[in-house]
Amino acid sequence: MNSAMSSPDTHHDDSTPVPAAGAEHPLRPQRSARDEAPQFVLPLVVRIEKAEPPARTDALETAARAVLVLLSDERALGEGEWAGAVRDWQDARIRKVVRRARGAEWRKAETLPGVTVHGDAAEVRVFPPVPLDGWPKELAKLQVSGTDLGDPEPVAPAPDGIAVLWLNPDLEMSAGKAMAQAGHAAQLAWWELTAAERTAWRDSGFRLAVRTAPRERWARLSGSGLPVVRDAGFTEIAPGSATVVSDHPALRARL
């Protein structure tokens, strides 16, 4: 499935209800009340034109930043117009689905309420959460599969002093799956930051990098106490697999 964008059933993380900022955020794979709640999904659409598709790493980083942009948007907070949908989504499993669009499809997607986030060349539009079976028709018809993004040039080491979302080097994930997992990792880091740390990250433009961890470092990273995304394993990878570690400088300083 390396060429497939991730499906709605692929992006379940195993995180617990949203804690207070700065609180511990353990992962609990057992079934909980979150499984019984109405299920919502966060739609992300990546623009992929045939002639100029984005690089894979650029798309992953842009998707992760898009999740953070949505979470920090005034419309998603307090009594904002998206706040109720975001609360309902976070009360259930934190599902994310990545679809692709080009040309007229992308232009139609841009007419729906949401935010477009730009990377070096990648464009990802994130939308308020929707019921699992209640996608807007403009998004429901977009393709989940059929794209294989790669990095045409070697990916440079992550800059010092920024958040790094470390991918498990022993897992193969499609572009869409990896984008959703990077989004999960960014969200786990966001939940554990204090208000001041969140503000600083937002003011930086949510600087982050997505990199594949060196094999010799993965065990240490995943056991360090930093937030770890564990996948429910519905399609591409085994249940409980650790997919991404969220290495934010503020969180690492607390270890």
C-alpha cells in the first residue's frame, strides 16, 4: 500500500482525552469511553498537481503544521464557530484523513471553510472536523489512493532548536498515512505544552521538521518519555505500532 493515501480507518491514534496544557498524556490502547462516543474525523487535503507534485517531506511537515494551525485558530477555541466540532472530535478518537486534489477539485475544496497552509512547495488545506459519515460532497469524492510522493533530493538534517517529529525507521507508510501520523504527533506535542510554550511555537510559525529516525536512535527516542503515536493498525501497520515520536525542545527539557 505504499502508493495509497491513508483511508478513514487508518488514522486512529490511541491517545486518551485531552489533558490540561503541560499535563502528562499517556497512551492507552485498551477500549475506552472515547470509542463509544460519536466519531469525527479531521479532513486534510493535499494539493498534488500532476506536473509538480510536492516532495514527501515537505508534504508531511505541512500537514503537521496544518493540524497545529487548526488547533490554535480562534474559530476552534472557546465559543468559536468550529469549537464545538473540535471538542466533539477530541472527545472521540483523533482520526485524520488525508485526501488529494488537483485543478478544479482543489479550487472547490478551497471554497469550504478551512485554512490552507503552505510549505516550501506543498499546500495542505485543513477543515473543521466532520462526522465520520458526514463528509461534505466536495471532499467526499476526492481520492484517498493513487499517489506516491517521494523526496527528489536528499533531505537535510533537521535544524537545531526546533520540534522534530521522528518517524519509525522500521515502518513503511504511504504518503497519506505518514501525513496523518505526523499530524497526530504534532497534536500530542501541542497538548503537553504550556500556554506560554504554545504561544512561542505559534509565533515561530510552528517551525518543525519531520525526519526518519536513525535506527540506532529509535529505541532510545521511543522510550524516552516524549509523546509517542501508537497506531490502531486497521490497514497498513500492526496494531500498537509506534509510528512517530514528538521531540519538542520544551518537552525534552522536562525529561
